[in-house]
Amino acid sequence: MHLHRLEKMWLAIGISMLAVFLIVLGTMAFSMGIQPPSEHHHTIDPAKVTETAPFDKPGFQLIGDRHYEAAMVAYAFGYDPATYEVEAGSTVDFTVTSSDVVHGFSIVGTNVNMMIVPGEISHISHTFDKPGTYLILCNEYCGTGHEYMKTTLVVK
């Protein structure tokens, strides 16, 4: 195979630009200390979820004025507990884990969306300003009954 002189030149320029890009990106990432988020990274033994607080008694707990903490467990085709009620304007801190397989946690109509991995504790907060019934769905395929995996949050 014969490459023309201009083809060789453009090929060399392209490879050089790619190398420069990767070197700059890598240097900036390491010099600025960029790394995956880990400040809220907590793990538990997935076989002992039901024995580990706060997942031994999943549910909502009032921790301040219109501020709730929700401890939830995702399991095969369901969430524990099944239904919640809060007042409009409330902020809910969701703390969720899984005891079996990877699940999703998505609240329809909001920007809340997490992946729930067995043994990892996931955290997210959201303020519910509008009254209504919010559907919480699993958006990660988790088995043959995946389409039935849901719970609701009622905002009054």
C-alpha cells in the first residue's frame, strides 16, 4: 500500500493532535486533583441489609421543619416501604440501597435519577413544591418482574 506524501503528513498531524489532547487532558486532570466523587461513598454488606441501620426499619423520618429522611431498600420487583406522604414544600433526603441486584431509582416528573448497586448506599435530595402523586420507578432492568417495580410518594 502506497500513501501519498500529503496523506502521510495529514495522518501525522492527526495523530499528533490526538496525542497532545490526551496529554493535556491527563495533565490537567491529575494536576487539579480531579477524581470520581467519593465523599459520600458508603458501603454495607448486601447480605445484611435488613440488619443494618437505617435499612433495618425503612421509612420516612421527620428530621426538621418540612425536612424528611427516607431510608429505602430496593429488592426484586419492589421498594420498601411501598408508599410515603409528605407536605408540599418538603425536602426529602433519599438514602437507598439494594439487597440483591442493580436497580434504578427515578422519580417521574423530577430530575431525581440514581443507580442502586447492591452493597452501596446512594444519596439524593429533592424538594417537592407541587402537590400530587409522584411515581418512583426502577429504570434498570432487574429481572422478569421489572415492569412492576414501583412505589409512590404523595405530596399534600
